[in-house]
Amino acid sequence: MSQSFDARQLRETTAAESAPTPAQFRQAMLRHLQYTVGKSPQQASLFDWRMALSHTVRDYAVDPWFSATRRTWDEDRKRVYYLSMEFLIGRLLEDQAINLGLRDVMVQVLAEFGLSFDEVAEGEPDAALGNGGLGRLAACYLESMATMGCPAYGYGLRYEHGLFRQHFENGRQIETPENWLATDNPWDFTRPEAAYPVGFGGELHDHDGASIWSPRSKVLASAHDTPVVGYGGQWANTLRLWAAMPSADLFNLDRFNAGDFAAASEPEALARSLSRVLYPNDTTEGGKELRLSQEYFLTSASVQDILRRYLAAHDDLLKLPEFVAIQMNDTHPAIAGPELIRLLVDEHAVDFDTAVETATSVLGYTNHTLLPEALERWSVGLMRKVLPRHLQIIETLDTQFIALQGQAPNPVRLISNDQVSMGDLAFTTSHKVNGVSALHTELVSQELFPVHNELHPGRIVNITNGVTPRRWLKLANPSLAALITDTIGAGWESDLERLRELEPYAEDPAFRDAFGRSKRQAKEHFTGWLAAEHGIELPAEALYDAQVKRLHEYKRQLLNILWTIAHWQRIKRDPQANWVPRVKIFGGKAAPSYHMAKLIIQLINDVAEVVNNDPETRHLLRVVYPPNYGVSMAEKLIPAADLSEQISTAGMEASGTGNMKFALNGALTIGTLDGANVEIREHVGAENFFLFGLTTEQVGERRAQQGHSRAALEASQTLRDVLQAIAEGTFSPEDHHRYDGLLETMWNSDWFLVASDFEDYDRAQGEVADCYSDPEKWQRMAILNIARMGYFSSDRSIREYMSQIWDVESAL
């Protein structure tokens, strides 16, 4: 449901009315340059200007932040607490300035000093707090919660290095530490008063029938806050990140003075490891222990903070659900249920059954995947070693869950095969469980949690993902955003359904030309950055065909690059044919231990090396893979793209949000009926979507057929020619056997059905080329995609969370 006109108008005018004059902003910025940064304008570097500018913008963020906090306390409002291992927030300077209505005055004042805002802002590092869609979704949701006036905290970890910085050596992915905190973070407010002990290991003791947990070691969780300002500057929430610090009483000064520095520093080493790296390699027992410890560290600190805040204003913990909603973003924080139960029982003397009922009423769980390897499982031995009290609580919950199932012959267990299932645990301790697209939610109900769904009808709901139009259109694509505003007026940024007003303009030649110019500007911006940063020159008139996402076999970057080889071979056979010039763009990281994903990256880069240096074809086909894909690169690449590759095996992608960002920026989609592709196609129209591939039901049937991979290959001479070229070492002349494992998989298993979908993908790519050859038709389709994407705003998603799961009202 859209907001009323009055509310939208208020949001649009609030920021403008409170914006400073250029003179006021100039004075504030120069004061920070002198007194915060310690430089004069004559001596200041771009870094100095950025720091002064960031502190100035931050000052303007503090007023709505404080005001929102005071109102929440004064009005005793229910708060939402969003727990996530990832918050891929990207650069904050321009984002905050746009939401506060400061961007124009900021650009004007910098120009007075001969400075380009783009040059100043380009130096801001991306916060290394996430990996991909999960983290970017969390960031979009935080911004939308603030825009909607939903009182909320985001809780995450303040990773020292985040995931990793990616670069390529001879086509291979190389991982090095991400160093985003090498310089001061101007958006960070340290809160030393908000520190909580988090225990690990140790033993349980029985005392008058009660279990007493004596942890073996403890670390302190120290809070770092960042204000998150909503669009229009009326409301701001908090992103609270936890950094691990050694407990002072555990530092052994005697050992240190005796020269045993390593032993004396063990507590510090434990603490630093907890908030150093996102997703440590968990193929080893040590890696598993660290990852579980990280997840508990995040959860325990957050739940302690939530209870401390609640008890500051209330004394009845049984009323917690009236004032607290905790959302678990995937299974990473699933230990929140046992932790909240533990604190209620052990620290506040609530009886166990009441504690379970209270915790379940407070907690919600968002499921993001159907993949078994992504639904975390921890061995009982590891859980006993790290969290013995929590294992005891889970065992009790397991007993209750078995009893709930009655005489079932094979009851679902929270603990089975000596493993704790965190997905089942998250479900049983939540009052609502949501999928993130209509198809995904259906599969969650029918295939992932069918027993839970039968026992708890109505607990599973769907809330399709969304993206914030402020960052992913207004910030990322200013030329298109300006065209939209000039055409339908302001206000669409906070009411994205208004993009429907663009539909008639798809038939307007002048508007189509203007849209074409905006796309050209976006391409030139991207290619200019690509040339400056990576020395890659690209033709702006080509079709920009992009697949940027985490490397995983089910996302099928392999299908994309195999088709690229086939396309290159065709051009080689007939270079004078009427080919559409095409640039194939890849981006994304593979997990360090994911061998096949890293091999696919190497194949992409090996193909690029051959294709890009082929004088017969390079004017018609290029392959580029800029390293270290992240939010800032996406903000340049997505507006430039003509075609969005959303080609996962049907039934395996929960939702996707990149598909939404591309379509919102006027890229047409080639995709399967998977995740939110299904809903995007319904909204934009089947005639404006390049569909191919097996359906979810057909995927299951095909996998059940013995020899399906070999049969599909035998039916496709085109694909066999591609695999033969790889086998002959066309792309790895120094190592003909480099891709033997990949080829063996294609011939004999092909779980992700690359071969089965190849011919239909090839057909759809032919349709893409035909459409792109008709600029008017392509632009009409692209404009209709933009006009019909209003549903996929994260504002709509958050309104649904507020009403269906959190039971929270807007403060605006």
C-alpha cells in the first residue's frame, strides 16, 4: 500500500527545509578541516577533504538520530532488532548526503575549492562487512526501516578484514586481507559503556536442580555505532557493530613479565580472531569452532544489549514480545533462541517453558537458501565444546519437538546424526518464518520444512526481497534518476510504485532518445572507471551483458562462459556476419576453499585472455572480469548494463536482489523461472523478459534420469565443440589438463544442469541479439521494465515485515 500524498510530500520537503545554505555548509566543512583533520585548505589532500566532508555530513545526521532515539524512549515504542552476520553498506558519504538533502550543496561547495565530489568520494573504502546479496539486503532493509520510521537496531560484527580482497594471478583468484580500517572511519561512534562479556567453553554444574555454566574463557563485546538516516532525514536508526576485546582480568601480567608473551596474549588472540575475518574457512575443525564462536559472539552481545535496553524501561520480562522483535537474517544468528532462553532462565529466574514461549514470540527467522550446505549444522561435540549450556537447552527443545510430532515414524529432530540442525532450531524458536520470494517460500513450506509447516500452519509467510531506490537508482544512476524526476516529478524515491507513470513514455520517441542518452552516460562512467582503475578499454556502443554475483555452481557462471566460447567460435567461422558487438562482464568472489568455483573463475579469465587478444573477433566480443567486486563497483556497473544474467538452476536461488537492481536501471533480464525472477517476469511482462530453461519441477525430473548429462551433450554439437576446445587446451595452452575435472563433471554428473539448459539458453541469447538490433524495441522494453519495478522496493518489503512479523507501527 502506498503512503498518502501528504506523507510523501512531507518526506520530500523535510530535508530541503532543514538543509544548510552553501555558506553554512562551507563554514562547517572548513571548521572540520581545521579542527578535526588538522589541515588548511592549501595543504589538504583528497583524503583530508573527504574526512572533513564526512564529519560535516555526519553532524547533520546526528540530530535526526538523537531525535528518533528520544522519541522511541519517550513514547515507549516497540523496537526491531535485525541480527545479521553481514551488512554490506558500501560507501556512506553520498548515501547519507542524499537522504539528508545535502548532496547538491555539498557538490557546490566543493566546486568553490576546485574539487570534484566524485574524486573526493572515490577514496572512501567500502566497509568490509559482507559478501553478497545477504549483506546488501540487510543494508537496504536498515535504510528502509529508517525511511519508514520503524524504530530499529541492526546488529553485526565489526570485521577487521571482512571477507578478502580479490585479485587475479594468471587468471587464478588470489585472496589478500581487506584493509578498510587502515584509516579512521568517520562514521564510527565508539560506545565503551556498551560492553558485554561473552563466554565460551567450560563446564556445567548442577546446583539445586539448576544448571550453572562456568565458561572457560570470556571476551568483551565492545559497541561501535553508525547512524543510518532515512530518506528525507526525518528518522535515523543505529547499526551497532561488535568488536571483540580481551577481558582485562584474563591478561596474565606475570607471564608477560616473565617473557612468556604468547601465553600472556592468548586472550587477546582469541578476541581478535572473533572479529577479524568474515566466514573463516570452516573446512577444518579450528575453522568450524571459530565460525560458531563468531556467531555466538554476535548473538550473545546483541541479546544482552536488547535485554539491558528493555529492562531500563520495564520490569516484566514476560511482556518482552510487546516491545521487542528480533529478526534472524538466515541461520547464522540461530543460536539467538537458546541464548535468549538461557538468559531468561539462568539470569532472570524465568521457568523454562515460559522462557521458550517468550523467546518464540520475540524471534523471527528469514530463510535465504534451500542448499543443504548453507543450512548450517554443527557437530554435537563442537557444540558441547564451545557452548555446553546451549547444547543442553537444544537437547531439551529437541525432546519437546519430538513429543509435538506424536507417533510420527521418523520424527524430524533438532539433533540428528550427531549434528545440530540450525535451520530446524531457528524454525522452532520463531513465531514467524519467511521466505524471500513466492517460489522460494513455496519450496520452504513443501520441501525444506514440511513437518514444521504441518505442525505450525501459518507460521511460514512470504516477504519478497526488495532494494532501496535511493542508492540503487538515485545515487547509482543520477542521469536516469534526473530523467525520471523531470518526467513524473519528485517523490518516486519514497513511493516507487509511481514509476508506473513512465509507462506511456515508452511510446514517446523523445523520451526513448533521452533514456538512450542516460544509458550511454552510465556506460561512459563505467568504462571511464574501468580504464582508469584496470586499464581496460571498452566500446560504449556494444551490448553490455553482465553477470555479477557470488561464484557458485548453481548460479551457473559456467553456463555463461561456455556460451561465450560458443559465440566466439561462431564469429570465428563467419566474421563478416551481422553480429551484435557484445561485452561479457563478470564479477564476484569464490569462497577460498570452493575449488570448482575458483576453477570457473580461472576459465573465465583464460577465455578472456584468448578472446580479447583475437584480432578477428575483439571488435565484436570482449570478456572482462574486474577483480574485487563490491558495492561501489556495482553502483557503476549496474546502470551501464543492457542485459542482466539471472541464470541459476531453477529451484536453487532463493530470491536474488541483483536481478531487481538491474531491471530498475533499465537492463533486460535473461533468466530462468527461479527465485524472484518469477515475480519480476510477472510484473514487467513476459514479453519483456528473455526466459529459458527447465522449471523447478522439470529440474527434479531431469536429475532423476540416469545419464542426463551425457544425453544432453550428445544432443548439442555446439556444446560438444566448446568442451572439445577446452579439452584441447585452447584456453590453457601451457596446461591442457587444467580443466579435466570440470569436463568430467559436465559429461558424467552435471548436477546444476548446464548441459540440459544450454540449447535453450542459446536460443534466448539469439532473441537478445535480435531485439538489441532494433534500438526502438529494446528501449521500449527497457523503459517498461523500469516502470513496472515499483513492487521491488525494500520499503514495500519492510512494510510487510512490520505488519506480518514484527507488529510494529511507523513513528512517522
